[in-house]
Amino acid sequence: MPLFYAASENFKNTIRFSIEFAEDVATDALFHAVREVQARYPYLSVRLQQEKENWVLERNLQPFVISEGNRAVCLNSPESNGHLLAFAFGGNVVSVDISHFICDGNGLLPLVKTLAYDYIRERYGDGGIGTEGVWLATDPISEEEYRYPLPAAPLPQAEGEFHPPKMDSPFTFAPDFSIAAASLPIICKYRRAT
């Protein structure tokens, strides 16, 4: 699974962050978690629009797209409901695709934590899941967060099992566009407590 891919010639870098669970993804829990993410991060419900010579982000009230088969969709297009953020799942993996226009790979971590927390809570119940470091949909959003959402952050200390998957090759949705850089995503394994 590539970390960087190109949606089009004008929309070059998308970041993919994947979470690998011990069990296959429960779609109802994932759909719930994605709704919670959209409620918690309203400033990521945006589309990129060109106004004369400038690019601007404008509010997008459409739901985030969740595609089966862990298939990436072209962001900022009808396929993603115009969003710069989309979700995918297949087997036991959930992937988050986000445009580099709104966030870097490390800055995506708060959103991924929220997604994982809400997914695990919906699927398995509260059962002692801690919320420290997790931004919940019920948490207030400060003015500072609206002004500077998801800042670049250092990599977290390793907790559990982190490993890069095999990456065949980066890809592009536009066949005549070649991508300049590629990297590997971080996979986080979450296991159900017994």
C-alpha cells in the first residue's frame, strides 16, 4: 500500500495511513467511527476550489467516502464526494487517505487515534479503553485548533507492533503523470483485549 500517490496532475500527493486489526473489519463499527471522525474534525470536511489564481478550502457537507476492497479513490473528485479525505477497508485493514494539502503524515495521527478509538469502542464496547491522547467528537474544538489544525508532530514512541508493509509501487490516477517520491505507511496492530 503506497503512502504517496497522485490523484491527478494538479493534485499530486495523497498520504495513506493504514491500521491493521487482528480481526476482519466490522463495517457497521467502521461507518460509525467515520461519522464520529467527521463530527470531531469539521475543518477536514472541505473541498479544494480554485478562485482565480488561488486555491481555497471550502466547507463540504457531503459524507466521507468509505470504499470496500481497500481501494483508494481520487480525492477532490466526485468519487470522494469532493473531499480531500477518504477511507477504505479490506479484510482486517482500514486505510485513511488524506491530501497533503491539509495534513502531513504525522499530523494525521490525532484523526487515526480518534478513528481507532471509536471503531474499537463501537465494535467491542467501552471495556476499559483509555481516552488519553484521543480527540473525541464530544470534545470542544478550540479556536487554536481551528486556526492550525493537525500540526506536524514528531513520530510517537512505539507502542505495540509497528511495521511497514511490502509496497509494490506508487501509483497515479492519471496515466501520463509520474510521481516523484514514495514512502511507506505505518501499520498499527490493535488486538482485542482478552
